[in-house]
Amino acid sequence: MSEQVTSTVAESVADEQMAIAAGKKPTAMHKRYSVTSIMDDDFDFEMMDPVMLTSMFEKTLSTISENEIITGRIVAINNSEVAIDIGFKSEGLVPLSEFTNRDELKIGDEVEVFLENIEDSDGKMVLSRRRADFMRVWERINKAFETQDIVQAKILRRIKGGMVVDLMGIDAFLPGSQIDVKPVRDFDAWINRTLDVRVVKINHPNENVVVSHKVLLEEQIAGVRQEVLERLEKGLVLEGHVKAIADFGVFIDLGGVDGLVHITDLSWGRVTHPSEIVQLDEKVKVVVLDFDSEKRRISLGMKQLTPHPWNTIGEKYEPGSRVQGKVVSLTDYGAFIEIEKGIEGLIHISEMSWTEHIKHPSQFVSMGQMVDAIVLNIDRDGKKLSLGMKQLTPDPWQQLLQKYPVASAHRGAVRNITNFGVFVELEPGVDGLVHISDLSWTKKIRHPGEFVKKGEEIDVVILGIDLDQRRISLGHKQVRDNPWDVFSEDYRVGIQTQGRIVRIIEKGVIVELPQGVDGFVPTSQLSFAPVKNIADFFRVDESLPLRVIEFDKDAKKIVLSAVEYLKTQEQPAIDAYNANHPVPGAENYVAELSVNNLTD
């Protein structure tokens, strides 16, 4: 470098320093000999004054600090990095991948970068284009949060609790509860949608952002809600969407205001669950039933929009008509059949079969089954419909008189035993009753179970058939002739006999006489002395010598006495009886014949 050039450079540097000190801008000549221009030329720096050169270079350096966005100039570009001069002692390198417009970059372009570290462990300056872009977006997001401006965000993907959205190029969180005013049921359907949102929360330490679309919707419907509330009145018909379904009813969104349709107001028919009538998000018409302005509770109805089916029942059904319906309820006494929405009829268990004895309707029908029936009676005032199933077939009882004439003998199985008698099955579905008094001519039966067992077959005679009441009267004892005509002679008063004790009762004992007939021995006729506790002196199956003291053919009653029998016996027989039945005081009795003999 010539002395003239060196002098010129020195003078230019000196002039530039003076201009800067005076607060003036450098001239074009000064700029010509700036540090950068000198470095670009082929100068021989060894010929220059080092002090002057250092001073000149340091004067051109900018004041910079870490964690700031700085504007620099691209000085070099290769396949992986971009060299940027930010006016510091050294250039910084930024990965080419951090530039979104990498194909458009060229040397000399000014770009914004973020100074993360002036000098790392290797002595290199750490710059970031991506961080600079983020910080610019972060500033815009903070401003949007402060001003509550509406911004747009694109939903990217679903995560636990909500969605990740692209907000100005960075990821933000959209909670599931902040997507819509209605519960979101299909989150995947929202992916890739662009929404207007508002920034509702910023976490600066973690650089997290929360946005909401719901708040904007609520602002939009606030006016609509007030309008709806102002014009609400009973009887007003509105349109809405099914917002939620519960066991007890359906919540309807009327446009920012929710109303409830109770399950009983969904349909005139029986509803097990509201989902049978409506689906989520379905558009429905409702009528306002009641409105509490203070609590803002709105009671709605859907069935009230259609006439009650009972208003026109006479036009469709009449007694004797055949109908078809579904079994919707079973009770102990019958089955309820829905023949159309809002009209149910009861089939009583007595109307299910002519012959079968049905204890519960589940023996004959099942829930949900479609059945045919005949209308028996219509109570319009009480909204009750009586149905029958057995009326679909001929009444077999009309033929029973021919098949089972009165006085005819038959054999059947004991199907059931009650306190008052025995039900005997003559054929499947046809039973008759043998009253307890018609079981035996001769036995004193306290309960039919003493005489027959369930499932046992017995002979019976038809005593009568009541077609209206569906009853058949049977008799078992009538299979044999009435023996009391014979008994009137065999057990006339004064006859002596033997009787086996079969039952001890409070007033005496029941004994079985030789021909199988039962007789009664009163307590006073068991011993010569009063008997306070019969079981202490007499036992079942013991035989007693007896004498008939009363016979009543009509009442079928035989009364006997051991005392009257003993009075006709010798003293040894009396003593033997008293010894077997040691009733206190009985041993003092002496036979009249023996006393008379002593007197003689």
C-alpha cells in the first residue's frame, strides 16, 4: 500500500471520527474507507498503524446484548449454515434449516436473528433465526392477549384434555371445554378446522398459550339468549337442538338457553329411556310448559305438540275388535300391551287362557313380545283398556257339560291342596274342587293334607259345573254309597263296641270305630273322676271299650262313653280300666251290682 493511500485512509478515519464525535453522519468518502470496505479490498494491513486500525474497527462496533432480536447482514451462505454480521467482533452462524425462505436468501440481505449467547464454550456467537421468529410471534400473541383481539388458529391434533392448535406459527392449547358451547362428542371431526379464538391465558415461564373459541360463541349468543328469555311464555313453540340426554329427560338448547323435557313429556307412550325418542344434536320442536324467570328454569314438552291418542280411540277401537301390540310391562296380575303410542291395555292373567292356571304372566308372554288380543272394555274417562287373549280361541268350557256330565265318575291327580279342599285336575287345564266336607263319609278331617297328598290320583264324581264362574264341584266320598244308613243300625244307642284313639282334643278324644267311622268320646265319659289333662292318662292308638250314647244320621255324629260301658261290667274289669288310666278319684267307684251283692 502506497504512502498516499495510507495517508488518505488515515485522514479519512480521522475525519470520520471527528464527524461522529460532532454528531454528524459520515460522508460518502468516509464510508468509502470504512472498516468493511477496507476489508473487502486487497490492503496490506501490515503497512497500517495497528493502533489506528483497532481504534477505527472498535468505533464501528454496535452495542449488543444477549436475549435480544438484532438485525444483521448475510455475508456468506453454504449448504448448511448462513454467516451473519451483526456488527460485532465476529460473525454468527445460523443453521440454514431455520430459514423458511432459504431458497430466496442472498448475500447482503438483512435478517432478524436472536442473540442467544455472545460467546459459547467454543468462543462462537450463538444466533437463532427460529427463536427470532418465535419472539416476534410471542409479541403479537401478548398484544392480542392484552387487547383481547380475535385471532385465528388451526386445529392440528387431539391430545388429552383438548386440542393443539397452530396460533401464528406456534403451538397453543385449546381445551375441550372451550371448543364449543355444546359438549363436543367427536373431537376428530374438528381437526384441520380453522377457528376464530381469543387468547385467554399465557404462561410466560413455560411459554404456553391457552385459547378459547367458546367465549366468542357465548358473546354471539348472549343477545339471542336475552331475546329468547324476554319472549318466553307458556304455550310458545320453539325449535332447538338436543344438547344432552339423561335418564330423567332431555336438555334442549334453545339458542343459548337450555330447557328440560322430562321423560314423561317426550311421548304419550311409555318411554324407558329418552334415547328411544331423540338423538344427540337432533333438531326438535318443543312447547314451553312452564318458566321460572328467577331461576331461569324452562320446562318443555314434546308430546303436547300432538293430540292425546285417547281423544280418538273410539274411532279406531271398540269392544270385540282385534288388536296387536307389544308387551311393555309385566305385573303379578297381568301384562300391559302397547297397541299404539299412548294407548296401553291390560291383559289380566284370568284373560290369558281358558284352561291353564297362570300364576304370573311371564308364564304366557315375555317383555317386548308382539301379541294379538281382543278388546274387552274401553274406559274413556279412566283411560283404561281391558284386553283378552283367550278370546281368540273358542271357549272349551262350553263343551265341558257334554264331556263331564253331573254324577259321572272320573279319576284325576291332586294338583293343589288348600285349607278348604283339594283341586283335582281332570285334564290339562281343567280342574275341579273337592271340598273338605266331600272327602270322606266317615272321617273327621281337619285339613285335606291329612287325607290326600299332592300328585296322588283319586276317584271323583262330578257334583256340578258353573259355566259363568268357571267352577267344577267334585266329590270323593260320593264314589261310594252313604254308609250312614247302615251305621244307624250298627251304632244305635246302647250298642257296645271298641274304638281306637286317633286324636286327642280339648273336649275329649276322636276314636275310629270298627267300620272306619269316627266317633267322639267327651272328657266326662272317659273316667269316673274328672279328667283335667287327657294326654296324661290316655294315648293315641289305644283301644277303649265303649258304648254308644248318641247317634245323629243327618249330622253324621256318633257319641260314645267308656263310663257307661264300665257301669255294666264287674268290678275287676273296672279296676283294670282304672289301673290303666289312673285318674285321681276314679278308683273310689264301686260297681252297683257289687254293692247290692254286699247288701244282700
